[in-house]
Amino acid sequence: MGPALLWLQDALALVVLRARRTLLQAAILLCVLVLLLWVAIFLYGSFYYSYMPTARFATPVYYYYRTDCDPSSSNLCSFPMANVSLLRNGRDQVMVYGQPYRISLELDMPESPVNQELGMFMVRMSCYTKEGQIISAISRSAMLHYRSKLLQMLGTVLFSPLLLAGVSQQKQLVEVELFSAYRENSYQPTMGAVIEVQSRQIQIYSAELRIHAHFTGIRYLLFNFPLLSAVLGIASNFAFLSVLVLFSYLQFVWGGVWPPEQVRVRVMVGDGTRLQQRREEARRRVSQSKDRNSEAGTDSTTNTVRGSDSEVFAPQRKAELETEFPETVGWPGVQDDTAVFESSTEEPPVLLKGPDVSEEEPGPEHVADGDGTLEESREPQISESDLRRRHRPCMSS
């Protein structure tokens, strides 16, 4: 039971570790997605606020007129006039450059006998700049809608409970369209307008100036389909930000978009190319050395003859040295001539350029001397000085 419990404990620890790692990764991914969604919503809201102009603007119109005339007359002393500001909160412009606007005036007029006998009247609007210069002016006519006496009587009878309760009133809302497609001038922005009703007998409950924008293209879609436009805009921003975050993650983890395996393959291919270049350079050097060996063939022949001469006379020299110099045989720093000559035969001879000699191979009666000359070897005469001179290089080696 001991190994089984240990295995179960290890398995549970591994499962818990994997679960914690998975939960941590899921939490990080959820946080990143929420952050991207919030940034996408913020970007869409900023774009909508900066790109979309004011769709509707309404401001009350307060008329004023002169009162220094004869009070016995029922007519007004002057035409009713009003000065309206076209700035939102006294700072921001209502109309933007390039956007067409529809400007209309709504008059709340009672169905009084004076207004019914008034007939047609004129409404004039003049737009001015910050310096007070008039940049646009227009005049439009208006009147109450006609209603016969019988229709007025039936309406009064039917709506009498509402009229008595004060819920309904006998009045009409007259809308006068002043500008159908007013465009703002970027060099001379409109700061306000003067509205004048050219009639001294008109009776007005209240008036209101309305500005409505005519949108086209993307602005039309954003204004008329706000929910669909918001979903598409936020989804586009979210997808774009997700791609940027994904590329940044790949750059941070892998060092690029391509996986590391491909980078390793490229590096190995580059190392193989360098190794191949080194091999070719080594082969070229070997070929050059072979050419040099072929040019120095005569020297190699001379060295070979010298080596054979040394092998032949090695035992005899050793015996003579033992008889003449017995004290040098047991020296630890002196090597055996046989070992020296054997090592010289195992290693390749060093090729040195020597004097020119004939290509004829020496016969058995000729051997190579230390100076490179050929001497007869019928009965070699070796003196004591020669032995010492020949033995000195062996000791130095």
C-alpha cells in the first residue's frame, strides 16, 4: 500500500498543479479580454463623440418689442424680435463645417379671432458672426391652418371635458421652415441669429428654434442604426486589438511570428554551409601541399636514402659507442639510437628543398652523406669524431 499511496499522492499533486496553472491562465486570459473589450468600447465612444455632430438642437425664442407707443391701440408698437445664440453652453458651436442642417421655427399660436383674421405673416431670420457681420438672411411666410366654424364647434363639443379640465387647449403649432440645407462657413462661423416676425397683430404663446442635421454615409448609419453600428464598431476594434496583442505575445515568447524550430533549422543550415566551406579550404590546402611535394621529389629521395643508411648502420654505431663510451649508455637523458631511428621511420619525413641532384637512383654502392653528397659505401671508415658528431643530435632530441 505504501507505493500505491505515494503514487496517488504524486498524481493528486500533479493534478492540483495543472488545475492551478490552468486556472491562472484562464484568469489572465479573462482579464486581457475584459481589458481589450473596455478599450474597444472606449475607442468607439471617442470616435462617435468626435465624428458625429449634433443631430438635434432646440432653443427657446423669447420675443421682445417696443412699448413706448399709444396704449389705447390693440396693435404692437413694433415687430416682435428675438436674438438667439447658436452656441451650446455658450462655448461649443452647434453646427460644424460641411454638414447640411435644416432650421425651422415653431410658433405656438392660439386660435383666437385676431390670429384667424391675421392671415399670412412674414418671419425673417438673419445669421451673424462673432463680429456682428450678417452672413446669411432669409424670409418665410406662415399662417394658421384653416378651420371652419362648424369644425371648431364640433371640436369644442367633443373636447369640452379636456378643455374644462385644462388638459387640452385651443391652439395650433405652426412650423416655419427657414433653411432646408444650411451649411456652416469655416472661415466665418455662425454665433447667433436674429428672428423677426413682421406683424404687429400676431399673438404667440411661445416659440422654439429647432436645428436638425441631415446625415449621409457613415453618419447616416451611425445615427439611424445606433445599436448595429455600436456592435460592429466595438467588434472591429476588439478584433484589431486582439491581433496586436497576439503579435506582441508571439514577439515576446518566440522572438517573432515564426516558430523557434524554423529558426534553429536556418541556423543549422548556416553552420553546415560554413563547415562545407572549411572542408573545401582544407582540401585546397592539401592539394597545394601535394603539388609542393611533387616539386620537391628529389629532396624526398635523398632523405629516404639517408634514412635507410641510418637504419643499416644503427646497430654497428650502438656497439661502437658502448665499447668506447660505456658511461653514456646508462644516462637517463640519452635516448636509444634505435628508438630514434624507428620514430624517424614512423613519422613522415620533413621535406626541405636541397641542392639539385640527378634523377638517377643511387646504386647499392652509394649512400647519402650528412652534407647531402653521395659517397661510396664499400668499406665505411668511421672515426671517433664522426661518431661523437652523429651521436650529439640524438642526445639533443
